[in-house]
Amino acid sequence: MMACGMMMTSAYAQEFKNGDFETGDLTGWQVWENKTNDIVDVKKAHSGNHAVEVRVGMWQQFNITYEAGAEYEITGYTKYIWGEQPFFRMEYYNPDSGQLEEIAISNVKKDRKNYQETKVKFKLKENGYVYRFTMVPGLGNGGAVLFDDVKIEKVK
């Protein structure tokens, strides 16, 4: 399992690699089935010069190896385009089972006019250290959502 994309900045904050998409590409992110999502320009971005139009689920994995039980919050800005219910999903890799296990989920508001702040909170598992955050544009028939300015913070 590949762990990528998160760099420790302090004991209380971490950053997603390219969480604001200002590189103009998807550096640091993985996309389901090796497909791609389009980077959009400043006219469609929440802030800065770029955002991503998510049509295929995309994720970023990271390691957190300390403070079992600490609570974190991931915040991102989304603007609904079409399709089924989009959502944020947090999973962790359980070394005992060898599987990714879902630990938190948060639905994205279906607002076509404005970007909405979406948050998902999760607690660190004692024996898990590889975490994966996924932006899911919709299950079944799919969907599309604009996504920008994602960050992670320790809240407890």
C-alpha cells in the first residue's frame, strides 16, 4: 500500500500535498481506475487559480503514527454539479485485518450556486497508521462536484 501526500508541519496541523490544486495538476492525489479529473481555472475555483472537477473518486493517503485517540478534522470546499449524493470518506488501514476500514463519512451539500464547506471528523485508531481521505462524487450512476482548498487539522 502506498502512503503519500501528507507532510508533518507540527504536532497540531498537517497539510495535504496540493490540497489547493495550485500546481495546476493532481500531484499528490490518486484517482480510481487510473482515470483522471479535470483541473479548472480561476473562474471555477473556490480560491486561488485552480480547483478540480471530480467525476471519478480521488484520494490521498497519509501516515499518522502517534497520539492514538486524537481527533482530526478534514475541511474541503465543494460545489455540486450533477449526479448522486457526493461525500467525503475517511478510512484507515488496519494492520490486523489487512483491510481499509471506514471510520467516518460526511455528505456534501447539493448546492449548484455556491461553494459549501464540508467537514469530516475522525479519531486516530490505536493500531492503524495509514489513513485515506477520499472525495466521492457519487455512487451508482456517478456525478460531478468542484473540489478545492482541502486541509487537515487536529481538533483534540
